[in-house]
Amino acid sequence: MSDCYIAALRILNYRFNSEAELRRKLARKKFEAAEIDKTIAQLHDEKWLDDERFAGALVRTRANKRLGRKRILRELQAAGVHGETAGKAVEENLDGEREAEALRELAQKRARVLARRLGPDFLSTSEGRNKLAVYLLNQGYDAALVYEAVKEIRVAHHQPDS
């Protein structure tokens, strides 16, 4: 077994990685490109490295942390998972109904935090609603879903539509 292979297994033992992530980490450890390629091929053959499996696991994990599909896609791309693989993983592992429910829960939680920090009337202002919407958009949720969630929060707090 080569030092590169052993280093790769140690990295994968800590956390599952995409091929691109593993290549970057091995390159940082100053292994030669040819040795990295050989190690990557061996890991693929032995089923230690699989971008589709990595992408599916990341989607499920991040969705459980109440992140929206757009943010999850950005994280997959940052991890080096190609667009088609990333899109397929999101479609197969992210339930639209669960995503909408997670958004509603997150919106309510954030609304409580904002009300506690900035006063109970803060969400009745356009600044308050905008602050909530921006937070939810940054979590990767679709703008139409965010609009509906903010509208529900407004109704729940008996705030007039302004």
C-alpha cells in the first residue's frame, strides 16, 4: 500500500468526501498527480469513493439541518460534485413537502428570534419581513416558498398586509 492510499483512507475514515475534495486534500499533502490518480482509481474500484453516494448523503444530511435545495446544490458544487450528479442527488433525496415544512419551521423559529431581539412589533415592519426573507433565502430556499412562509408568519402574528 502506498502512502497516498493510506492517507486517502485516513481522510475517508474521518468523513466521506467527493473525488474532487479528496484530490485537493491529497495534493495539499504534496503527493504526485500520477500517484493521486492511481489512488483515486483504486478507491473507485474498491467502492470507497463514489460521488453519487456522497452527494445523496450530503443532501439528506443538509436537508435535516433545514437547508434549502439551492444552498445544498451550492455546497455540492463547492465539494466538486458535477452539476448533473448534484441535481440528480437533490431530486432523489429531497422531498418537496418536507422541504416546505422545514422552511415553515425555520421561518417560525427565526421570527421568534427576531421578535425577542428586536421587539414583538419588528415583524410587522417591512424591514422585519425583509430581514426574515433574506435569512430564509440565504438558507437556500426558493423565493416563492419564502414569500409564502413570510406571509404565513405575518398572518400568524395578525399583521396587516402592507
